[in-house]
Amino acid sequence: MAAHDLERLIGREALATLAQVAGGLDLYIPARVPMDGPLLDLPLAAQERLARYAGGTRLYIPKLCGEMRRIRDAQIRAAYDDGERVQDIARRFRLSERRLWAILGSPQTEDERQTALF
């Protein structure tokens, strides 16, 4: 199942959670909820949709490395724009200050630039 299909099924936040705990794995999806293992971290509604769609089968969970990095970078920019200190942001995201400044100085994605216009 492609990442965008999985996102439509369980939602962006649930997919991000799932990618963090099980990205790159072939996961067995139980037919009943509540689920256990990495799926326990998902909201109950997402577990139910997964069980209906793929219950009793194995499902590949994408890593979403690029997407996760874009989300992280957007969170870093938002924290900086809200006045949070660079040292605190770096510590929270486990990055060096140098890397943080590189992220803050890099061009934003198309979506982020559009949002900034309004």
C-alpha cells in the first residue's frame, strides 16, 4: 500500500506515528482491536480502519524519511518563529545548533512558502 493511500486510510498523524515506530517493516495487522505492539500507539479509530482494511494480513509500513524530515523542519521553523531559543530547539530535536541554523536558513517547501504569504 502506498504511503498516500495509507495516509487517506488512517490520517497523517497516525501514519507519522506508525512510521516512527515501525517504518520499513512488514507488519501483521490483527483483525481485532485494540491492537498490540507498534499498532498500540495509534488512535483507536485508526486501528479500526486498519483492521477493516487489512486485518489478518501483513502490511508494509513506509519509512517516510523525507516526509518526516519536512514535518520536523516545519516544527523547528514554527518553534523559532514563536521565539523559542535555538539551544532549546536543538536539544528538543536532538540536533546540533549548526544543523538547526542550516535548516532555518534553507529554502522552505512550496507549501510552507504559500502559507507564509497569508
